[in-house]
Amino acid sequence: MDIQLGGTRKAAIVLVLLSGSPMLALCFTLISPVIPLIAIAFDGQVEDSTLFAQTVITYAATGMMVGGPIGGWLASQIGTKTVLLGSFITFLIAGTAGFWITDPFLLLSSRVLLGAAACSLQTCCFAFTGDLFSGVLRIRILSLQPAMGAIVAILSILLAGEVASAHGWQAVFILYLLGIPSLILAVFVLPSTHSVSTEEDDSANKNIGQYLKVWYIFVLMAGVSILLNMPSIQLPLKLAADGILDPAINSRVVAAFSITLSLAAIGYNEARNYLGTHGVFLFGLVILGAGYTLIGFTSAPLMTAAAAALAGIGGGLINPHFSILMIERTPEAIRTSALGFLMACFFFGEFMIPYTANPLRLAFGIDTMLQIFGGVAVVAATIGFLWIQFKPTIDTQRY
């Protein structure tokens, strides 16, 4: 049921709940433009500085894989507001730690803690949204959360590039302090008596069969998330291979992907109505793969940005697909926990990027690596189209 509060406080609560997705985005976007500079800074301190630079991003995803479940459990024990505030404070401390840490192990440890705090924060935002709001307002808040994340991703990538160009790569870690206003607002406007109910969790434990019915969504999410999250890590390395080390240029190219992804995601419903549930996913996979393939053939930053923008269109059609499927395919009793597992699968794919892409990059070069990933996506989508075409009896709403 909607909370009975005045309009001003309700609006302030909504602003706090919309901060979870942007904080998740900052874990990746503030570091993306400076990956080549991190590799240079730690050259000689680690065995493979290029791989290390990528793991500075992806180790945050490691924390995210456990942060959501842990945050949800703690919220059920001590209250959601307490966990949200604790997660926010931890986020700020772990995020800014990179400004003064120079030890590789400590830097990666801070990134794991940052990711766990960010995902715990987002879990609490979901819990508050589900319990304090209902109906159309709840749907609007939930749909605005990823949109806010995309907007902050674009702006933060550009800001990080400019800050790094002017003050060096470590200066970008100070930008995690942008979360302070939301923390202060949360202290005063969020209700303090709210806690996560364990009734739904107890019910979910008795419905393992319901999870098995949607196993394919978890598997697809883990695989496709590698493609969705690749630009923030691989595009700066691609530009570095082409002799472009300027963080500002790196950030603009990555932003080209994020901009078109956001625009395409806004039009997801219209595309789904026209192409069908399975069609919109497969079409997005083709466009995403085509974009990556073209990136592998480019050498000028402008052309790389154009190809990244094409890939972003495909990413935007895929990005909301799995969460919507999960909501449609699961009963209310397990829906929240199923979405939590879905997030874990998403960040597992993010974590696996260096370990899937790096061997191909070392063996064939980054251009060929991107072409391989793009080609696999196009081939997989083509097989999907043919399967649906020649098997008309399958559930076409499933994919």
C-alpha cells in the first residue's frame, strides 16, 4: 500500500530509491575511461597490468554477486533503513579508497567491498519500493531506476574522462563522494521501522520447482551480460591499441554506446509489440553482434564511436528483456528472490569478461577478439531465428 505521507517527503523518498542504480553504475563507469592509465601505472607491479586494469572494474562485480543476498538477509534482521545507510557509508569509503591506495591487493579488495555495498544498497531500494508503494507508482519507480542508472552512466563516463585528463587517473575515485547528498536525504526521509519480511523467503524455499522453470533466463542472462558489459572494459583497450590514450576520448566513445542503449531501452515496449517477445531479443542480439564486429574493423575514434552506438541499440533492446521476462514468468512468492538471483547472474557475466576476452585478445589481438564475440552473437541469433521459423509449435513468448 502506498505510504501515507505528504507529497514533498514522498518525492524525497523516491529520489533516494532512484539512487541505487546510479551507484551501481558508478562502480564501473568512473573507472572505464582510465583503464589504460591504470595498466600503465601498475606495469611492473603485477604480472599482466592490462588484465589487472580490467579486474579493477570486474572485482566490483564479484562483490555484487554476494552483496545483494547478504544485504537482503541483514535487512530482515536489523531493518532495511539501517542496512541502506550502512551500505551507503561503506560505498563512499570503499569508493574513495582508490584515491590513496597504491597496493594492487588493497585496491582490488576495496573494489570488492564497493561492489557488495552498491548491490546491497540497490537491494534495499528494491525492498523499500516494493513495500512502500503499489500500483502504477511502484511500476514507474521501478522503470525509472535503470533509466537513472543509464543517465548517470553517460554523465559519469564523460566527467571521469575530463577529471582524469586534468588531474590523473586516481582523481576519479573522489567522484564517489557524489553519493553524499542521497545519503543525507535518506537519513531524514526514509521510515526507520521498515524491515524486509521473511515470509516471502520462506515461501520461496518451498518452491524450488518454480526456479527450475525459469532456469534458461538465468543462463541466458549470465551469457548475454558478457556482451552487454563489454564496452566499458574493452573499448578503452581497443582505443589504446589504436594509439588513443586520452581518457576524454575514451569516455566519449564509451558514452556513444550508453546513449544509444538508453534510447533503445526506452523504446523496448514498442519494439517488443512489433517484433514479438522472442523477436526483440534476437534482433537486439544481431545488432549488438554487428556493432562489435564493426568495432573490430575500425581504427579512427569517430568510426569506433559510430560502431559502438550501433551496438548500443542492440544492447538497449536486450537490457530490460530478462528482468521483464523474470517478472512475467515467476509467481509473486519467489519474484523478488528470483530477481536477486538474476542480478547475481548479470554480475557473474561482468566478472567473467577478462577471463573470456583476455585469452582471445592475447592470442589474436583485440580487433579479432571483438569480431569473434560479434560473430558468435550474430550466429546465435540466426540459429534462434531459424529454430523459431522451423519449429512453429514452440512457445514463442518464452524467449
